[in-house]
Amino acid sequence: MVDPDAVEEFANAWCEQDRSCERVGAGRQHAAFFDCVAERRDAVRTDLQALDCSRGIVATQARKCADELEQVDCANPTASLLSLAQCQSEILCAK
């Protein structure tokens, strides 16, 4: 099962990045922040399922992943958490 708190944390971080890159708002990729979070939840869930953290996610590492996600360069938006260094299974997953 995917940790619902992690899904929310990562979806919100991703949307903060989208907002800072002006991809949230009327006429943009996401009409509103709430819409962005709703859309990003599915992508985050898929990524976390692929990581298969059977023992859960380390909270301090999740924050680092979210921080990295918020700092993604606007010119090179990420399509997946899996592309970020701090979001890899060997870092995020509890041992």
C-alpha cells in the first residue's frame, strides 16, 4: 500500500513547483492549485508503487525528496519522482 501522507506531501510539493513556474492559474496547465494536486496525486501514487517501499518511507528522506521536487528547474520540468536523486528507492524506502 502507498503511504497517503507521502502522496499528499509529494503532490503538494510538485504543485508548489508548478505554481512557482507559472503553470497554475487560469489558462495554464492547471486551472487552480487544488486541480494540480488532484492531478499530481495519480502520478505520485504510480511512482510510489513503482518504488515498492514495503517497509514504508523514511519521513526525513521524504522531506528531502519533496524539497528537491520543489526546486526543479522550470525549464526542465520533471515527469516523474523517479527522475530525482532524493526520490530513489534506496534513499526513500525504510530498510
